[in-house]
Amino acid sequence: MLDDIISKYLLGELKNIKCSSIAILDKNQKVIWFNQNFKGELNTNRITGKKISTLFPNIENQLIDFNDTKKKRLILSDGGKHIKITKLKVKNKINGYLLEIESDKSKETSGTNISNIYYRNFVFQEELQKILQLLVKETSIINLTEQILKSASRTSDSDFGIAVFFADSKKYDFYYYDPKNCLIDKEELKKGINSNLSFIKKWLSVNKKSLIAKDIPGNIGYSLARTVQCQSVIISPGYFNQELVAAFLMMKLKNDFNPLEITHVENFAAIL
């Protein structure tokens, strides 16, 4: 039941938000998951399986029409507690609810961040499904690469992405995803990346994880970030039969990547 609503990966992200009191409800408004802070807000030992109206009896009347309205979110009060309920929809059908108890501490981490984590995770699963379906019927590495770049860009909020395949020690094949038309001179960009590829390949081969390049003096990828004129760049390795065959570069012109975005890019690069 829980996996139908929210993935174990997302639950791990929610658990890391230490100041928030949150719970996941099924479509019948029964609790199926909660974190320790949520438990600490209630004077009861048993929470799982209980309806929200049982845990917070003063809000029952306010919940009656919630499902029938177009409202995505409802903020209620019960005994001094501010309770935010957000509908969790899959294909426009209510599949559950995210419940947050807001306090002074929880405001520090913002409920918007929690909802955004759920949305980002849903988008990731949606994009992953597209790639898995493509793997079944697609034999073209070019088409697969284009979808990986597109999916990684969407889930990481990148401005553009580039895949570089290492055909041999001297020849590299470049593939671009540039929905915002950021790349004015691809050949000049290609030359700049080429000048950094020897370092990139060595770093990825040794560390076997993503390199995060930032336009900050002293950063290990400062030269590359300056070359591509971006604030932040994720360089994730692509392996085939345990051999490094490609590098996926996702770029943000002005902002940094957060840990969730980096993880999503790494997961897509690993599909290759």
C-alpha cells in the first residue's frame, strides 16, 4: 500500500527533514507512515491505521467537503495545532494525503520543501518509466541518450545537458539537450569541454561517482564551470560492462544543484 503512494526513496528524504512533523495517509485518510516528530506531537501510542478525524476530532467537519473541491491544500486548526493537508494525486486521482503539523520549528524548513520533494520524486518515477519503456523497444543509443538527457534535465531543473561518449582515447561524440536555447556556439563549447575531458575521465574512473563543478575559485571543477559559463555542473559517469564509456553533464547557469537533484542525475546516468 505504501509503495503505491510514495516510494521508499522519498521516505528517506522526508525522514531527513528533522524539524517537520509529517505523516502519509492513504486515500481513506488513514495513517500509513509518520516520522518521529509527528509521533511526538500526539498523546497516543498507536497511530498507524487511525483516521485523521480520530487523531484530530475537531477538524472532522472541515474535512467533509475537501475531496469534492478543487482545493489541493487545506490548513486547519485543532487544539492550537496548525494542520496542513495536501492531496497526493496520480493521474488526476487522489491516491493519498501528505499531512504536516506546523509549529515554529517546522516553519524553518518550510512545508513547500516537503511538497516539492514529493513532486520531484513523482517526476523522477515518471521519467524513469519512460526510459524503461524505451529500453524495451529501442535499439538506438542516440535516442536513448536523448531521453536520458531530457529526463535528467527535467528532474534536476537543469538549463541544458550534454552527453559525451568516449569512442576511443582521442575521439569523443557529443549529444546535446538544449530546450532553452542556451547554447549559442556549440563548437566553442565543445572545444572547452574537450580541454577538460582528460581530467574528467581520470576523476570519474578513480572516484566512480559524480563530480560537482562550481564557478568558485578553489573548486575542483572551477575550470570547467568557467569554460561552460555555468554556476554549477554535475558530471556523472556512464558505465557499460564496468567500463567508463560516457559522461553526462547537466548544467545550471545561475543556481546550484541540491542533493536530491544530484541523485536523480546519477540514477539516470547509471541506466546506460
